Amino acid sequence: GAVVSQHPSWVICKSGTSVKIECRSLDFQATTMFWYRQFPKQSLMLMATSNEGSKATYEQGVEKDKFLINHASLTLSTLTVTSAHPEDSSFYICSAIRDTFEQPQHFGDGTRLSIL
Amino acid sequence: SQQGEEDPQALSIQEGENATMNCSYKTSINNLQWYRQNSGRGLVHLILIRSNEREKHSGRLRVTLDTSKKSSSLLITASRAADTASYFCATDAGYSSASKIIFGSGTRLSIRP
């Protein structure tokens, strides 16, 4: 159990467009989802914590208006990269947990975003 | 920001040999976890060790934790080609939100056939 699906797995788009990435918990209800960003050969950097029904909590240095996060249901969180530019190209990974104190986190397979 | 560093950054060993990776962290923790990431994929949880534990085993994995030195090690015994991946430690860094974790810099492990 505890399967997290992320879609799409790979997206290429032109500079200036907005891209939406979905993170779904398939067999459990996720009160909290996390969004991470990973550059090549580097570690995961937490971007924001998303709680169902409330506003996301962003880490320091992450632009809220650039990375819009919505967690409208217990099984779905979305990350929208608005007006994407080449520097936004990266690997984005989500994770989900059932309740506040659950460990470990359950990760999706990531989305590779390439902005031309 | 990253909680800690992993050592070595990259490790290449022969299949069948043991692989040891180290993780150091900076602040007090409640627990420490190890995850594996295959190239271009998400993370797979390997093992969680609590701050009051010193050693934990899971199959071919052995994890140790030394809270006085703020360090942990992951040992993979009898390595296989399928173990080729990046390995990350992660700690809760004493966050009030117990579920939030910070990852170390990672070790890229390559197993030579």
C-alpha cells in the first residue's frame, strides 16, 4: 500500500507557459503532501508543505507566485509552475503522508520539467 | 538548506563487496531515515532509526546511529548490480512538524559486475 502517482512524468514546453503537475495518493488519504525540487546529481530540496484544505507553507526562498500549490482533496495536490522559464527546468518530486506524524514519506516517481 | 553531508559523494565497488555510506547532520533529531533513488525516479524508503536506537537491520542493510557524533552509516552487504542508485539520509531536524524532513547530499553508488 501507500502508492503515490505523479503525472506527467516528463514535460517539455516553451518559455512563458504554465505547467501543472499532479500528485495523487492512490490507496490512502493524504492529509499532507510535500513538493521537492532536485537538480542533476544533487539532493532534494523541500519547496513547500501542502495540507488538505489549507494554504501551502513555502520554504524560504521559494516564490509563492511562481510555484502555485493546491491541495483540494485528500488524494490530490497540484503544483503549477507559472510562466516557466529555462531556469525552472528541474526534476520535481512529491511525497505524501496519511497524518502529521507519519514516517516515512511515500514518494511519487517525479516529473522532469524541461523549459525551452 | 541541507541538514547534513554524506560521504563519500560517489562510490564504485565490485559486485559482492560491501558498501558503506556515512551521513553527518547538524541538529538534534528524533529519527533518521535512509532512502534510495534510482536514476530519474522517486525515492524508496529503506530504513528508519530512532534517536534512542543505535543499530538496525533490514535484510542486507545495516544502519547505525551515533547521536553523540551526529552521524549515521548505511552498510549494504553482498552488493548486487541492482543496488546501483543514489542513497540519501534524511532527518527530521527536530522540526515541530514531525513529518518534515531534510535530506543529506547523497552518495551515488555504482556496482561493477
